[in-house]
Amino acid sequence: MVMKKMVLALFVLLALVAGLFLIKEIKTKPKQTNLKIAATIFPLTDLARQITADKIEVINILPPGASEHIFELTPKQAIDLASAQIIFKIGHKLDDWLKVEGSQAKIVTVDKGIELIDDNPHYWLSALNAKKIASSIAAEVSQIDPVNADFYNQRLAGLNTRLDNLHKEIVDQLANLARRDLITFHEAWPYYARDYNLTILATFEPFPGKEPTPRYLAKLAEVVKKQNIKVIFSEPQLSGEVLKPFLRDLDLAMLVLDPIGGLPGRESFESLLRYNTAIIKSALSNNNGS
């Protein structure tokens, strides 16, 4: 009987010691945080998701297919963004609609280290610029989640390798074009053109969201005829209806380039650039197209 009592007491003592260690571990273990970040447009969202994986929730603000130039935040989006720690934006007047009252989020413009072309904001449309954007994102998320900083930097290294390979792939794809000039819907492609040795002859809409004047269209028609242009590139985020009379009068075809992505077939940053490269290569690979 005495032996049983001693064994029982020993079990109780061991249980108490184990309980004390468990309490100490719970107290010293870092609390799990519900980190949330956001990005104004899909390319930034995808780069952020590739870096953070499942460590941080990433909210995409601009819906796929919407225009970045005329978007307005909904009340629900404003509520969702109020709890974000960081919001990544392009800046340079492209996403000035980002105004979230009551939010303590740090607003980060991701243009660090990027050589801007006349303050044109479409600098993400370049695999090389995307590397700099990704570095900015990785640095910021490492600050709010230092425990996982090594993880984010490892993910960044892998992403940079993929972006380097993507850049080389695009250079190879566009190396032997019959011609290298094009007319786009609006001024979204200077960085892509610079990196891949293309020339933007003109744009249909000199100011996003504003229809061109008859005088401007007359000058554009002269360029089309002089340069033997056969194709104008539109965008899924902007209505192509305004283009139709111009296309009909000059017997032009229309192909669609996508600067934003998030739509089927363009569900990652890499697939977005590959999609646009395939469209441009198709149009410029013969002497009859531009």
C-alpha cells in the first residue's frame, strides 16, 4: 500500500513538473500574428504572394479587368484594408485612388532603384524592374515579420532567378522580328519597349480615359499610313469601342495587350509578360504587321 502511494505521488510530481515546463513554453513561445498586406494592382500582388507564400495574407485591390486609371475603392475594400500592415502601390499618379481613412498601414511605393521614363508609372512591365520591385517587397515584409526574414529572402532569390530567365526568354523570343515598331492604346509600354528593343510610334489615347481629339486622330492616321501600320494594340481594361471607327477607316486589325493581368492565362506575373510577348511576336513577325 505504501509503495502504491509512493508511485502515485511520483506520478503527481512528474505531472506538476511537466505542467510547469508547458506553461513556461507557452509564455515564451512567440504569439502567432495575423499579418496582412495589400497591393494596388495584380502584378504587385503576385510578386508579394510569391515572396510570402502562406506566411502573410495578401489582398489584391484592383479587380482583374478593371482600369487602374479610373478605379475607386469600395467601402468593403476600405474596411478590409484598414487592418493591413503594409499597402504596396505603384505611385506616380497611377493609383492615387488609394485613400484609406483610419488605416495605420504603411504605404510603400515600390519604385526604389528604378529608372523612370518621364515619370511613366508602368514600370512593372519589365522583368528586370520586377526584380527591384520584389526586393522592395521582401525588405518591407521582413521588417514586419523578422522571424521569417530568411524565408522571405530565400523566396526572393528564387524569384529573381525566374525573372532573370524570363528576361532572357523574352529577349530570345523577340530577337528576329521583321519590324520593331508598334502603336498602343495608351502609354503603358515604354519600359517593355526599352528592355526589348522596340519602338512605340504613337498611342491612340494620349491621356488615359480621355478620347483623342479629331486633330490628334488625323496626325495618328498620317503615322499609320506613312509607317504602313496594320495593327493597333488595345487593352482589356479599356473600352475598344472608341477604336472601331479609326480601325475601320484605315483597315486596321486590333490585338489586345494586357498591362495588369489576373485574367485567365495571365494569372501570374510571369505568365502576364509571356502573354504580351506572344501577342507582340505574332504581330511583328511578318512584314505586313505592326
